[in-house]
Amino acid sequence: MKRGTTPPIYDLVLRGGILLDGTGQKRRITDVSIKGDRIAAIGRISKGKAYREIDVRRKCVAPGFIDSHTHDDRTCISNPSMSAKVSQGVTTVVVGNCGMSLAPLNHPRWVPEPFNLLGGPSDFVFPDFNAYFNAVASAKPKTNVVAFVGHNTLRLAAMKHLERAATSKEMAAMADLLHHAMRSGTVGLSSGLYYAPGRAADNTEIRPLIEVVRRYGGVYASHVRDEYDGVLESMKEALDATQAGGVPLVISHHKCAGPNNWGRSVETLSFLDSALRHHEINLDCYPYTAGSSVLDPELVEDGVRVLITWSQNDPSASGRYLDSIAKELGCSQREAARKLRPGGACYFQMAEKDVKSIIRHPATMIGSDGLPDDPHPHPRLWGTFPRVIRRYVLEQQLFSLEEAIRKMTSLPAYRFKLRKRGTLQTGNYADIVVFDPRSIADRASYEYPKRASSGIEYVFVNGQISWLKGEVPSAGGGRALRLESS
């Protein structure tokens, strides 16, 4: 720099991009500058104002995507590169869903299904959420991390026998743990009433916990009791749990599962629209017709193909279809599933028409629900966000690109109270994705599920580069976002 010249005032300028600000407002072409961890200016920026400039003409510049439903609780610490997420433009992950969180649970003797989706007993080493958030901060992941406390985790920490309702003493112990979690900065309570650890609980047990959440301004997210024949009644149960206390509700990975229920999204979304007149509700959804969870023989039914993601008894089954395995074993698919347990599977249990109706709804956020530890994971782990843009915006024109970005950014930022995130505005944190609308696409498939998406060029998290045209830089800019200080 020549003597007497004015030093640049910005660290970086993204020059001439197509700005999608996250609010749903119409796109425009402009410059965006970054200084430190913040967006410093948006608009025409003179040359020479930044130490570095990147020409992003004909590229889209949007807020970093917020994955509203993940199971990255352990991965963000053990594998902080978070390649599956940053490679698709994700800058923040919401963990602790479906009633399962790593904390507060310290060295349990055993963990039942579905906790094995997060890890084994040796992975549950966090007696409280301060310890968990400190571990996230030390790991320096490439994404920010927002956490729910899981109801099933509270049960496991407070109860010796999970197959029954909690006693008043056990409920008080769970409430104490939840108070501490909320004071530590968790965003709210999640439940997984479908799963055995929480199945014995009804709203008599859930409501007092939601009252704790209400005191801290939190959210209740529920993997409802039944996503099959009883889906509507289960949605009503979740609404009933939150309505009296006025706590916002998120219905996790909403679906109408099983051939008997294909087409029922007309019913469930009509119920949602009615409930929205007097209560705050959101859904999260992923853009696939297959779900993924633990291997459960009861979910094996006619008309639903099953792909094995892992099997403890037969690791070679990973990536194979259950019907083929059953044929080799000379038994029914349900019997084959029993022989392969414990394990995980993808279930092709939804109708595309329902997926489209649910994902199009204005209250729906995008959540991958990916399982990062599966040897052969569902492709949603690597492909969810580009798939929404490619399949439902660019190819099928189900909604606008502006609306897709809103679902991925400002909507979850509002629901989870992530201040100064989710929109591109001066003074907000510089969580930014730059993508090429001509080439953005998911490349992960059921056959090859660990392929990075195309078209994601740059990802910035708190002003630091987390993804650079297919490469993950060494430094990580992610933070643990606590509810009171995010």
C-alpha cells in the first residue's frame, strides 16, 4: 500500500451477485461486503474498499441455509469439517431432535434404540448443556450449532424403567434438568413419542415440561406418536400439549406414511391451516419419498421398499434392499429384518404428491433429518438443500427461488430465535452461501449417498470460509448458538 493511501475498510466484497436476502423479497443484483464476522454493507461498493474481492456475477448470494432438523449432535464435535452440510450451503444445524440429545446424560450403562442413531454409551459424556456447548466451541465446527434437549434423554437420565409413565418425583427431576438446559441456552424441548423410550408418556408428562420451556421463550418440536394411520390424532396431541402454554410447535419431518395414508396431506394440512389461526406452528420436511430410521420389522409392509443402511449382525447388508436379502435367506422380509437387527433402514413410505404439498406449505421449513453415522446413509444427509432448489424450483416450479430461500433461512431463524441470522442485512452475521443457479443440483443418490452437491461455490460462516469450490478450509467459523446470546 502506498504511503498516504487510505487502507481498505472491508475484508471482502462479493461483487455483482444476484442477491436473495432470505425474506422472500424479489432478487436484485448488488454487492455484499464482509468485515470480521458481520455483513458490513449491501449496495454498490467502490473498487479498492476491500482487501479481497470475488466476482460472483450470475451467481446467487443468499443467507447460509439453516438445517432445521438434524442429528449432528456428535458429528459436529467428532467430525467438525461438517462436509455433508457445508457442501450443500448449510451454515447452521439444529440438533437434539426426535427426543434425543447427547446431554444431559453422563456415562449411562446402556442406551436403547433409537439412541444408537447418535452413538453408543461411551458417546454420552455431557452431564449438562454447558459441557456440551463448550465441547462444540472447542471443536470449532464449520457450521453453527443450535440444540434442543430431548425428552427421551430426560427420561433416560431420570428414570430406571422407561416402559411406564413417569412418577411425580421423576417428572420433577426431568423438569430440573430441563430448567438447567434452558438456562444454558437450548432452544427448547423435542420429543419422539413414536420411539419406545417416550411411548409411555402422554401429555400429562409433556405439559409440565412445556411449561418450563415457556418460561424461557423456547419451542416444542415433536416427532409425533404416529405418522401412519394415526397421523392426524398425533398432530392434535402435539398441538394440545403446546396450546395452553402458548409455546410454538414444530411438527418434525411431517409425512403421511404408508400406502394406506397416501393422499392424506390434504387432511393434515387443512388441520394445520385451521390451527394456525390461533397458534404458532411450523413443519419441517425433506424432499424425498423415503424416510430413514432404525430397522423396525413393524414398518416392513407391502408396497414399501426397504433399503438397509446398516446392520450389526450383517454389515454386508448395508446398501442392499431387504427384498433381495429376504430372497437369499429364504424367508419373509419381516423375518429378514428381525435377523438383521439392530440396524437402520430407508423406508420408501411416502407419496411424491404428499411431499410436494407439504414442502410447498408456507409454514414448512427445510430439514434434512440425515443420520451422519450410517455407513450407507439416506441421500438427504448430503443432498437436501440443493435438491429442493433443483427439483422443486428450477425443474418443477413448485414455488419461487425466493420462497425456497425463505424456507431455508429467515423462517427457521425466526422460529428458533437466531438473532441477526437468516437474512442478508447490514449488521447481521456473515453466514452466506454463493451458488450457481445454472448448475446447483444434488448428486447424492440411494446407490451413492455420500456425493457432494454441485453448484455450491462459497460458504461463509461468521465471515470465515467453510466451503470453497469443493474444498473445506482448515479453520472453522462455527459457533454454539445459545438461545439467550445467539
